[in-house]
Amino acid sequence: MGKKIILFVLSFGYIITTFSQTNILFIESDDQSNQALKAYGNKAMITPNIDKLASEGVSFTSAYNMGCWSPAVCVPSRTMLIYGKYLWDSKKITKKNAPKSLPEKLHDNGYYTFMTGKWHAMGNTAQQIFDETGSIQPGQLKTYNSPAGHITDITGKEAVNFIKTYNKEKPFFAYVAFNAPHVPRQTEQKYYDLYPYQQIELPPSFSDKMPLNKNVKYQYAPDPLSKQTMQKRVQQNNAMVTHMDARIGDIINALKEKGLYENTLIVFTSDHGINFGENGVAGKVCLYEPSVTAPLIIKSVNIKANSKINERIYLQDITPTLFDLLNIKTKQVTDFKSLLPLITKKGQARKSIYLAMFDDQRGIISEDKKLIIYPKTGVLELYDLEKDPWETQNILSKKKSKSTLKKLLKELKLWQEKTGDATNLSTIYKQYI
């Protein structure tokens, strides 16, 4: 019996040591919804390399970005990711008060950190918090076609070169942040040709000549919304994703050629999604599912292959999850929660998901019911996401919805207190609670 215990301890120690030497490849796209991946159900998408990661790891099908204080939704999303603070505390981050970032925490635990691509977060610069950087791109490109080549190709090539030439004893953390498929959606004609726009099917939450949703600001389309315009935008978006997927394939091949693939923890995600006309929105500053959710895939030696988790989480939950998967202890507190209990089926998801855009949109999701509030207009929308995932039927007026509405508002109030959300919803609370 004693020998078995000793062997177990030695084996466990070996596993921990192995994981502590695990490399991390963290790939992030920009403005990519769940609809822009074949692995997430869109059979028209051509994304073989990301799909392969999903088949070898775990996919979270309901991963949310908490919201924004900026029309550039990527800034809040990436700031929350890098620093681990909820929305309104992230808004307060500056160069002077920035907490320790994700790459700095990994550096302190023996990692060599590298970044190439888009940097669009509050606090310190990429050059300040990474050991090494490649070409750092702005949040909004004027064009993808630079003198040195297409930006998607540049980001991919720099990641490949980093992996091929890496010769340090330390494990690495490589953050590869593609600008794609963010506008301007420019790529090679061969990628556009894969998606004839006339054949693109738009979801049931969109109809031709659909008027813009007047409750949502920062819309980037004429009113009403044209089916052809939306189809062409989806075509461009999908083409950009397929171009990016090809570069991701190059990065994965570089890992394999160097014998690092099996011992590299790989994350693929995006900062948020985007609406292409769904619910009358052509943009991303809204709380409808296409905009507030995005893919999140984790491939690791200690994760069951080809598994899917449908519980609702935050995209930024990936940060504490990395530390748990690698058995790294950190003293810095994060507001987000590790996904390891869900991965190992030893824990439960949050009771609810809180969503917020500026001071003019608030949302709460619990038990498949989703409430959206527009505080400035007093408009409320209530959806059953299980029966109506495209949010086409506002069930607020149904008699059975009264108790649901009350429960959701109480939960929203708790979240406001927890996050320091100062938006005044007292009139709505008094009316319905």
C-alpha cells in the first residue's frame, strides 16, 4: 500500500512538472461570432484548422463578453481579458494604476511571453508587458494591404517565425491577435469566391428592408437594412475568417514540425461577435446573441477531446482557467471564474450572466431566459433562448412572464451592486419588482 501511495505521489508530481513546462498558444480574432465557424454549426464555413482544434479539445458554445463602455467593443473585452477585472473596474484602468497583466503573471511563473498582432486594451502597452513583440497593429486598420503584405499574413508569419526560432529553456506564452475579420474586410479574391453572396442564408431574425433598431446606437448601415448588403458583408466576413484559418494552420504546422504541438495548450477565441442585420442591428454595440457571444476553444493534454460545454460563461473566464490547467498559483485576484470545474464536471456555471452596453443597454440571462432593458427609452425585451435562440419573439406580455421578469430584475440588481454599475434602473425596478 505504501509503495502505491509513493508511486501515485511521484506520478502526480511528474504530471504537475510536465504541465508547468507546457507552452501556451493563445489565438484571438476580432469581431468573430459563433456563426463564423463550421465547428459551431455553420456548415457553409470553411475553417478546417480551427475546427480541428475544436475536435481535439473543448468548445464553449455560450461564451459571453460582458459588455462595453466604448463603441470599440474590443477595448473593454481585451482589457477584461488582460487584467481580469469586471467591466466597470476595467474602465478605470490606466497606465498608472494597471494591475498585473496576464502575460506578466505568466512571466513571473517562468514563461517567456511574446505577442504579435492587434493590441487594443487599456493600461500599459504591449511592449511594456510582453518580453518580446512582433508587429503591433492598431485597433482599427485603414487597410489590410500593407507594403509588407496582408496584415493577416504578417501576423501569421511572425507567429510561425517565433515558434521556429524559439530556443529558450523556458516555456512560452505566444499571444497571436489577428485583426481579422474586423473591417475593412479585405482579402484575396479566392477567399471571396468561396462564399457567393447570393447563396448566403441570413437567420430568421433578419428580413429584407428591415428597419434599424432605434434602441441601438452605433449602427453602420443604411435604414432600412438591405438583404443584399447584409449578404455581401457576411461574404466578406467569412472570407476573412477562412484566410485567417489558413494562417492558423501554418502556426499549428510550425508547432508540429518542432515537436511542440502535443505539449502546447492552445486557446482560440474572439473578443466578441457582431450582428449583420439580426434584430435590426448592423454592428456590435448591442446585447443580442450574435454580438455578445463568440467562440472559445481550448485544446490541452488534460482535456477530453471533441467535447462541448453549453453552460453560459464569460470569454474572460479563460484567464483563471489557464492557471488552473497549468497548476500555477497566483496571488493576484481575478473577478472571473475558472472553467476547470465545468471541464471536469465537478462544478456548476454561474446562476446568471450580466450584460451591459454604456448606460443605455442592460441585460441578464438566467435559466435560458434573457431580459434586455433600454433604460433611456424604458423598452424591455424578454426572450426564451431555448425555444427562440434567434430572439425573434418578445414574450414580455405573456402572463407567465411576470414572475420570470421579477426574478431576472432581482438578479440584475445584485449584479449592479457586485460590479459597481451606477446606471439608474430604479424606475424599472419599482415598476416590476
